[in-house]
Amino acid sequence: QSASYLSLSQPLIHPTNAQATEQKLPITRGKVFEIEDPNTFSAVVYIPPAKNDGKIMQQKVESFPLLVVLHGAGNNKHSALYEFTQAAAAGSSSTSTPPGDHTNLPPYLLSTHQAPSSLSENFVVVAPYVGKGKRSLYDEPRGKLLSFVKWFNTWLESQSTATLEEEEEEDGGGTTTTNTNNNSIAIDRQRVSLLGFSEGSTLAVELATTRQFNGVVLCSYGFTGVLPKMAVERLQGIPIWVFHSKGDDIYDIQCSNALVDSLIASSEGGGPDVFSVGDTIVKYTKLIPQQNGDSSGDGKGREHVRAALVASKDGEVYSWLLSLQ
């Protein structure tokens, strides 16, 4: 069985439980591909290229932090790879070749080589997908998502990754040779973070209360209620960076304001954008709206999506996650 490396017609990696623990499937690094846990979710995955400075690497285990990306609601009519990486085709209508529902998130940037190097060189990224015909990850049991992350860590660490080294021979013939070395990847369990958009950000807050994640990035947070006191207490000490546009017409920025006020009870509206109380750090980026479409309504939801685009493209976000202990 083979992986889907941005070729939407290829089969995805669909390992059985036996394969997850015994069989090693070669995975090319530096590309976005799709896998599936038959008991939870399919997902898109990215593994950074090997850092070998042009030298052939011996077989070894490399450890990386993990970024779990949680998408928002969508139509979800296609595969995970399509929904996270398919851009609108040039010259085609949105009905003939619609873009994927979740192309405002890190997997799309990684698939098009637009991601900041602080992400592409340092993080394993996995984005679980709710599945065809389903609306949102937020509708799924929380335990199912935690089980997926656990399965993914175990599965990835049981696989080998193919590192391709290309060297130009200097014999005048212009021949290119390729050397393949297999390495294993380990996930640093102390450095697993979340990036959630829209309903995915609300889900990220709930998952963060399990205290299994060392940092959280929230984009266009949409919970309109008040966080229970116990939830706020369980979030204490977890670094959180919130992004929200003042022009969001899907989830008003007041949702994020209320969240920050709950986390930093002593703060008042209009205060500084970075708060530190005890060992809790909350960063808050409020975006000024851009042109929001024309009178036909084409701009609806643009600012809602834009918050995730800004966060996903910001190299500082990933440098900040890397700095967390």
C-alpha cells in the first residue's frame, strides 16, 4: 500500500493494527500525505526533511515536537488530502473544481512550500479529518480524538522514513544518483501542541483541559458561553495564543475577549496583548479587518478564515511553541 503524496487519486496508507506495530512502510519526508486509523480518523501528515548537511546519514531515531491541527466545520465532501491541500483550479468555477474546505491551515502551506521554516523544519504535523459527509470534529467524542493522537504517535514511531539524497556526479556525464537511508521518527511526548480554527479552536480548549498539551494556538474561537470554573483552573499554566479579527462575521471577537478575560480574571478589556499571571501566559493578536468583499456578499466569512491564515503563516507562532518547556 502506498501513501498519497499530493496525488489525489492515489490510495492512502491504511495500516491495520498489525502494521502499526510490525510492518514498516517507507514514508517520504518533506511532503504532505494521508493516513487512516480505521478506528478513529483519517488525517494528513507532514514530516520535516532530514537535516544532514549534505552528508549521508546513518540509520537513527530523530525526535520532533508534534503539532495537532484541528479544522473547523465544513462540507467535507472529499478525502482528507483533498480538503486540506486542494486549491481552486485556475480558470475553473468553484462548482467544477471546488477548493478544499480546510486550505487556510498549516497542511496547505506545507503542501505548497509556503510554510515558514520554523514550522517546516521543526514539527511533525498531523491534522485529523472528521470524514466525508460529516460536519465538524467538534461533533466527535473527545476521547476519540485523544485516542487518535495516541495511535498516531505509536504508528509513526513504528515506521521508517525514506531520506532521499541526490548528488550530482562530477564525471562530466551529468548523471544524478539517489541514495536512500531509512530513519525512524520519535514524537517528544512533552512537546505536543494544538492549533485549532473556529469550532476546532473550541475543541482545542476542551482538549487542553486534559493537560496533555504544552501549548495551544486558537484562531477565531467561537464558544459563546462562559468557561466553567474547573475548566479555567485546568487551563492554568498552559501557554495560549489567541488570534481573532475584529471583522469576524461568523464568531464575534467578543468570544475570544471573553475567553481571555476568563483565563486572566484580573485583566480588563482594552489592556495589553500579552498577559502573564503566575505561570500562565496568554498572547492575544487582534486583527484589523481588511477589505471585506463587495456588496454581493462574497466577503462573508473572509475575516473569520483570515485569522487562521495569519496565524498559520506567522513563523513567530512556531518559534514560540518551540520555546515552550
